[in-house]
Amino acid sequence: MKNIIITILNYIDRNLYKKITIEELSQLVYFNKDYIMRIFKKEIKMTIVEYINKRKVFNSLHYLRTTNDSILKISLIHGYSSQEYYSEIFSKYIGVSPLVYRKFSKSNIDVKYSDIVIIRKNLTKIKYELDSIDKYKVKDSKNNRMILTKF
């Protein structure tokens, strides 16, 4: 069971910027969708879709902080089919829109104090959740990337 989870997490990490489906993951590990969704939720404490979205949103924070790329471009880079859906998912996990986060990350000017509190709280939570999974990664020197090796 743990090998299935490791395989799924590694696949997600390698393909994060693409659209990843449960069906695709099911075919990858040769188990049905219901089974992999159930064991993933049991082990990781979140659904596969939640994990993918949290990982994508967390990775997109860097783009919002360091580039002037449009929200649309950032959403497309991270595998979302529309800016609206990306903004909806982003707001669900960070608590504010990508635009408010960008303003916050660049200067805190024009950002309400209550939004700053929400951002910090949600960033801490999502970072903790992802770090609790990342602690199982080690560097794969052959491919120069992090891989999950144990659970």
C-alpha cells in the first residue's frame, strides 16, 4: 500500500504542471480509482485532488512574488484550464485572491490587516501539510530531483 502512495506522490511531483487525473493515477499503479483514493486519503490525510491543488498553489506563490506575469499566465503554467478556477482554488487554500497575495508579497501596501492574518495563517498550515509529506523525500542524484523513498 505504501509503495502505491509513494508511486502516486512521485508521479504528481514529476507532472505537477500538467493536468493529472485520478484515472491516470489508477492506471499508473494498476488499482481502481476508489481504492487509490481511499488509501491516499487514509495515509496522507487529504484527497489526491486536494494534494495536487495545494502543491500547485504553493508552487505558484513563487511566481506571484517574483514575476509580473498575469494571473492567467501563472494559472496556465500550473496546469489550470482557466484563471477563474485557479483563483477559486487559490482563495480556498490561501484565503485571499492571487492578486491580493501578490500585493501582500510585494509590499503589504493596500492589503487589509485581516487579509494579512489570513494569508499568514493559511500559508503556515499548507506549508506544514506539504512538509509533513516532503520529509520522506531524498535526492536522486541520477536525475537530480527529490523522490519519495519511504512512508
